[in-house]
Amino acid sequence: MSHKNLGDFVVIKKGQTMLLDTDTPVLSMLLIKGGHLIFDRKDVHLQAERILITEGGSFQVSNDFFFSLELWVNNCKFKAS
């Protein structure tokens, strides 16, 4: 994902695959509209006020390594490891 600014609205469209390889500022919205977002490393932080996945899009954390995932929604933390 190219460098984004605080508050940006990011759209990943059908046919696009974005590799997240750097931390993001807090995005206002991440819309995965048929595209695919893949985390490149286990120490990357995606921050967004809202995330919406539609039209068959996907959000993938690589299974090449042991990872733990923390997801914050409305100040509530969900953790998977």
C-alpha cells in the first residue's frame, strides 16, 4: 500500500491486490471492494476508523509465520493467536 495520510479514504478495487508492508496512519475508511489486502510481515500495523469488505474482497494475514492479531473496533479489543 503506498504511503497514505491521516484520515484518507482508501479503496482496493476488484482486480487489485495490495501488499501491506508498512504501518499506516489512522485511515478514515478502508474499503476492500472486490480486491485483496495481504499483510506482508507480522509487525505491520493497519489503523482505520472503519473497514468494510464487499463484493468478494479479502483481508489476509499470511500464514507463513506464527502471528497474533489484535483488532480494535469501537475501543473494544479482539485478539487471535
